[in-house]
Amino acid sequence: MVKGLGIDSVEIERFKDWSARPHNELKKIFSDQEIEYCLKNKQKSAERFAARFAAKEALFKALSQILPNHNIPFLTVCKNAYVNHEKNGNPHLSMAWQNIIKTDSTKTPYQSIVSITHTKHTATAIVIVENQ
């Protein structure tokens, strides 16, 4: 059952200089693996950073629907949500739920589905969060 839905679009131009930012600054939003992937191809780094940022913002919006009284900070979501790729190349959103919703349970309460796309100028992501 769908519990939350989030969508976000960002201008890729906003991320054009992010490949030159210090690693510790990028780590506030992205994981080491995400940073490595984004920097692997300098020509695509802006769109890759933008797409991951949009996915995290979309997740933040979806979680705000599910947990309206928790006031989860955006950077907490960023530090605990990671965009990676499945073997077939599709994006996958992994999360450290215990750090996001502060639960001691080892069972993951939700699962997420992410879709990311971009044009020459805009990166867009949609996230659906469902009961596990």
C-alpha cells in the first residue's frame, strides 16, 4: 500500500560546479559511493548530482506525508538515503531507516521505489514509499 509520494525537479545548471566542491561539503548530502559515481564522468557530473539531489528531496517529501509529526531534517534524509543502481542499471534508493525514523527494530518498515529522469536542463525524481 502506498504511504507517501514525492516528486522533485531541479535545474542541472545549479550543480555545474559541484564537482569542484570539497569532498567534506559533498558528504553533507551524498554518500562516498554517490560522489564517486557522480565524479566518474566530469561531463555528466552535474546531471548526476542533480538527479540524486532530486531523489533525496522527493524522498523527503514522501516521508513528510508518512511522518508529519516527526520533523525529520532534510540533511538527515540525505545522509541516510543512497541512490545506487541495480544490475540492470535501474536506480535504487537504499535507506538506513533506523536513522531516519529512530526505531530500534531491525525490520524495515517501508520500501521505496524511485524513478529518475533528466533532460538537458532539468533532473526529476519521483519516490513512492510503501508498507513493507
